[in-house]
Amino acid sequence: MAQTYDFPGDLLAGQEELHQVRAELSALLKRLPWSVEPLDGFSDDNGWRKIERPASPGWNDDEQAEVEKLRQREHELAVFVSTHRYWAGFTGGDRVHARSRLKHAHKGPEESS
């Protein structure tokens, strides 16, 4: 049977918010143009695979601010989770395993296997 951990509530909440922020940032970046600055499109088939990009209008100030806000929050949460005092009780492989279990703690037992 897989080992269970009694993660503190603030650590669980931080990890869950980190998942949410990363999902929101990923969705936003998929919606935005491929280039932050306006750039012409291009096509390059000289490499090992062909790369094509349409012209990019760039990101407006609001889009840039939203990406920066989400990246900043993602960084804050990653630091909070990875430096939480809870990890002081673990060493080596046990710490790695516990951190891995935390990443999947929001899933049910049958989903995280």
C-alpha cells in the first residue's frame, strides 16, 4: 500500500493554488500570439523539421501585465511549497517521494496511482 502523508492545510492549499495558477498561465499563453513583440511571419524548412509562424501582432499591455502577474504568483507559490517547514522532517528519497505525493494530493487515491 502506498504511504500516506499528513500534509498541513496551508501546504495543500499552496500546492492546489500552484496547480491552478499554472493551468491558468498555460491557457493564457496558448491564447496569446506566439511573439510578445509584433513580428512578421516566417517559414523555415532548413532544420530537422519545418517551422512556420504567422505574423504576430504582439501582446498588448494588459496581456503582458496578466502574464507577469501569473508568473510572479507561480514563483511565489513554488518557493512557498518547496521551502515549507514540513519538509524538514524528511531526508533524501523520502522527501522526494513525499513531494511527489503532494503534487497529486488533490486527486483521489485511485487517480493518483
